[in-house]
Amino acid sequence: MIFFQTTLVINRVHFGGIPRGEYMGLPEVLQSIKNAEESADAKIAASKEEAAKLISEARKEALELIQKAQDDSVSSTVATLDSAREKAGKEASTVHAEGAKAVEEVQNSAGDRRKAAVKIVIDSLMSN
């Protein structure tokens, strides 16, 4: 009859906290595997939690960037409109001044011509 012994010899590897060269029975090997799996599961859960946190922070930062860009866009638009209004106001003042000068010249010219017309009418009436 052949008997199998359920032990494992670890020669070159430090496995599950047992020093090299020690014998591990099947229960210790299984417990060591179970501990490694639990450790891996804990690391996976922690990694998922950290990933969710990073994604949440990235979304928050993205929303803040979008809001800042919108605010900057509105500020830029307001500044552009204010500048355009100011420029239009200056141009309107210039046009108004030129128009007022032209009206004054027409009035002066009309006044001079009126005087000449009155003189012609008076001279015409006097000569008759």
C-alpha cells in the first residue's frame, strides 16, 4: 500500500510567513491561499474605492473648469460689448459734432444769402 503525505516543502520561497525550508501541511497551504485571496480581495475593494473617489474628483474638477470657462466667456463678452458701446459712442459724438458744424455752416450761409436776398428785394422795390 502507498501512502501520500500531504506536506509541501518550501525551499527557495518565503510563502505565507513561513521561513524557508519549513514543512507546510495541506491545511496551512490552504489557509495561506485563503489569506492571499482575502488580501487580494481587500486590495481590489480598496482600489475600486480609490478609483471611484478619483473619478468623482475628476468630474468635480471638470465641472469647475466648465463653470470657470462659462464665467470667463460671459466676462469677455461683457467687456467686448462695453468696448463696442464706448467706441460707438465716440463715433456718434464725432458724427454729431461734424453734423452740427455742417448745420452751422448751412445756417451761416443761409443768413448771408438771406441778407443778400432782402437787399435785392428792397433794391427792386425802391427802383420801381
